[in-house]
Amino acid sequence: MNHKVTINEIGGRGDGLAEVDGKTIYIPYTVPGDVIDAKIQGSKGKLRHIHQKSTERAEPICKHFGKCGGCLLQHINADYYKNWKEGLIRTALAHQGSKDADIAPIKVSPMGSRRRTTFQAIGRGNGNIVFGYAEKGSHNLIDVFECPILAPELVALIGPIKKLISGILDKKEKMSVSLTLAENGIDMMLKGKGDPSLNLRMDLAEFAEKHDLARISWFDTKLKKGQYELLAERKKPYVTFEGNKVYFPSGSFLQATQQGQDALINAMLDGIGDASKVVDLFSGCGTFSIAAANSSNVHAVENNEEMLTALKLSANQMTGIKKVTTELRDLFKRPLLPHELNEFDAAIIDPPRAGAKHQMEEIIKSDIQKLVMISCNPITFSRDVQSLIDAGFEMGAVTPVDQFLYAPHLEIVSVFTR
């Protein structure tokens, strides 16, 4: 049954919120001030018709918007969007008790700057496939031909990849294709069931040559403990952190845009200042370690052996940087303890979405005077922040960094001093 409702605000996940019979209803692709008809089921609504458009509405920039679940917020004007994104962190902090936090202006990555993505593909029979992204809240795939957020080099490969894999997927067979734009070419990773045939291996090697790819790897999803198998490497893909090259392995985590990465690095460098010994917790392949090593001795701790090895090898080849040491360690199970942390003047921590509750407890017990915290989750960030503030740390300005355009994700960086 359709209900006529007015949208009041946009929630933390990007849906418009309306009140119906005292209940909050979540309706995607709506804007505060919209008067609409919505089909309501439980707490979810589906936009059926707009009676009156909000003044905050904007024209979406992609023809897939509304079907493809990658973007939820292209229909909102730029000022409202920025305020909403900054509001995500402001609200999360206020819920934990930090009502007067200093929120710096958001740093938004430009269009066409996203340098990594994963496409999904499914066979439809007779050599046809659907290749693209899932619909919002569904496993249903939407065939995509464009994406204004992605780097143009990645968009240019959509057509050729479709052509390449359309003949190899049987009906209902699935595959994912991850692309990362390195500074010397594209790194392409395919995930599928079983071992690629000799023909497919030859086709992929030819594809790498024709499209000047840096590397192609394969991941067999049938194996319990799978790993990437190198099928073609024409050049070792690398990225640079503060002018230092890091060659990264297949499947590495990199910040989604160069601009986002640089904004986080600059905030981190300001934060550690002249610290001579720095520990980098959840270091990955060295986004912050390598940048910090221009002026500080750095100890990088990470649980992914391949990424840590890449960091180590890259650091060993660099000239003009300080000493970089590495440690393979699961910081969820074995956080660094106070006596280990006390060797350092400053710490950098960039945990996964779940945050790093146990490691924070040990930092609080240590003598560390300065902590740079990077987070991709305003809720766990705010929780960890409150425990730091309660322990006597002072929070500097919180800088939101938006490298996931039109999605409810947000990177945050802030500096804490005891």
C-alpha cells in the first residue's frame, strides 16, 4: 500500500527518513523536503512517485544511478552532501559524549579518481554475461557501462573485460574482477572456481599485452586457503608514499584514491611532528610507515605476511629514509603491550572497520604521548576516541576524508596528545 510522506532527514546509511504512525521508515534515493508516495514494508519504503521535489535535489551524474547499489547519494546537491558527510562523524562523536569536537572541512576526492574496484560477473548462457555491481540490498547484478567515480583507465577496461570473460562463464557461474590502478599500469585480479584452463591463461596473457596491464592474477575460490596465482606480470605494480615507491602484492589494501591517501598522510605527518621513533599499527603495505620514514625510525606491525614483506622489500631498496623494521603480528589477538609501546615517541593506528578496542586499552596504559588515529568507521572511531579522552588524551581537529563518493563511507583522521 502506498503512503504519502515527507522526508525529514538522511540517515547514517544514506536513506531518507520519514515518520509514519510514529515509526521511522527508511526510503532510499529521497531527499529532505521531498513529498513522495512510498510503498512501505516494515521499516523500509520504496519510492514510487515524487509529488514535490526538495530544493536540495540534484540531477544524478550517472545513468546507472538508482539501479546500481554503488552510489546512494548522487541525487543531493553538493553543499547538503558535504554537510551530511561531516555530520556522520559529528553525530557519532556526540553519541559518545564529544559534543564540541573541532571538525575540519571535509576533503572530497574529485570525480574519476577512484583507483580500485571489484566488479562481479555472472553467466547467462549462450555466451552472455551480466558484469557490474549489485543492486542496493540485493545480490541482483546490474550491468554497467560507465562509472563517473572510477579512474577513466579502469572504465576503459569494462568493455574489453566483458568481451574477454563472456565466453568462459557457464550459466549461473560467477566470477569477480578486481582492478587497481597502480602508477605504472593496472593490476587485474580474477576470482573464480577452479584452475584456469591453458586457453584462458593464454587469452589473459594476450589481454595483458594488448591493454598494457601491469599484472594479472588468479584466485581459485574452490580452495579452502586460496592465494593469488600470478598469470602475467609485465611490470611490478607500485604506488608512491611521499615520493617513495612501494611495490604491492595482489590483493593489497590501498587507500581508494590518491587524493584521499595524500590527505591522510599529510595529517599523519603533521601529527607525528618530530617524533624520532614511531610505531605503525595495522601498517598494511606501508601507506603511513613509508611516508613517516622520511623523518622518523618506524616499526611497522601487520598480520598480512605478503603486505609486510612488500613493505620490507620496498623499504630496503629506498635511499634517504630512516630505519624501517617490521613485525608480523595479529593485533586483535596479541596487541602491543605497554612495555613494547614505551619504546616509541608516537603511534599511528589505522584499524579495520571493527576498530581496535584491545590495542587502544594497551596504548592508554602505555607512556605514548602522541597518537595519530585513522579510521574508516565513525562509530568505532568515536568509541575509541572516548576511551582516549577519558584517559587524559586531548583530541585535535578531526578531518573527514571522502574518497568513497556518494556512499555512506568516510575516512577520518585525528591527532591525540596526552
